[in-house]
Amino acid sequence: MTGEPWSATSGGLVIHVRLTPKGGRDSIDGVETMSDGRGVLKARVRAAPSEGEANAALCKLIAKTLAVPGRDVTLAAGATSRIKRLIVSGDGPTLAARLKAAIQSG
């Protein structure tokens, strides 16, 4: 795996996600390296990409995965793109460890 798609910051965790809306289920499908070498977290949600439903479902999925309140997950970039940047408030190293464990167990 080249480069994790997340980085711990002083205020939490920044995650780069490649989202597949209308994916049949809500799940995190591991890490993928894109053609430009960047790592992204692959996620899919059942929601359609209209009126922000898929973005909201993604934030909810990440909050559930990391065991944080939904209000702690913010979409920082990529509202209309497949590649999104999320910011999760909290202790960055702890959140990164939870995410890594979730991916390895999933």
C-alpha cells in the first residue's frame, strides 16, 4: 500500500475518499492507489448522488466506522466530485488507528 489516504492533524484526521454512490450497500472497501499515485479510501453508499444525500451518507458511514458523533465529520472538499476530502475532529493518531483497524478487519 503506497501512502495512506489519511493524515493525522492537530485537530483530527484528514481522509481522502473515492466515493461510489448507489453502491448497493454502505461500506468501506479498502484503500486504492489512483493513477497519479495518490492513495484514497474506497467507500460506497446506497444513497444517490443528488441533493447531497451520498455525501451525508458518507459522513455518517465514516462517523460510525470511527465511533465519533456525526457532527465531528465534515466534508471539506469534493462535494460534486467522486474524490472527497473529509475532516474528522478528535485525536488524530487515535482516529487513524481506528480507521486502519476497520480496514484490516473489513
